[in-house]
Amino acid sequence: MKMQILKHMLPGPRRGMGTMTKVLLVALPIAAFMAGKMVGARMENNEHN
């Protein structure tokens, strides 16, 4: 049931994609954001030491 609701929310071209691609579309921006925060925190720690 939930998957069908999600399919209606997605724009037309994305409907043909597999589940893995949809997961990556969500996971990659989150992973990039987390990596950016970690790198930023390390840079700040290096500057203070």
C-alpha cells in the first residue's frame, strides 16, 4: 500500500526505476551531508590544535 502512494508522489520518469535506485536517491544526499559535517568537524579540530 505504501509503495503505491510513493509511486504517485514521484514524477513520471522516476516511476520506471527500481527500488534500489529510489533508495540511493534518498541515501546519497544524506550520506553526503553526514560526510560533509564530519570533514568540517575534523577541519575545525585541526585548526584548534
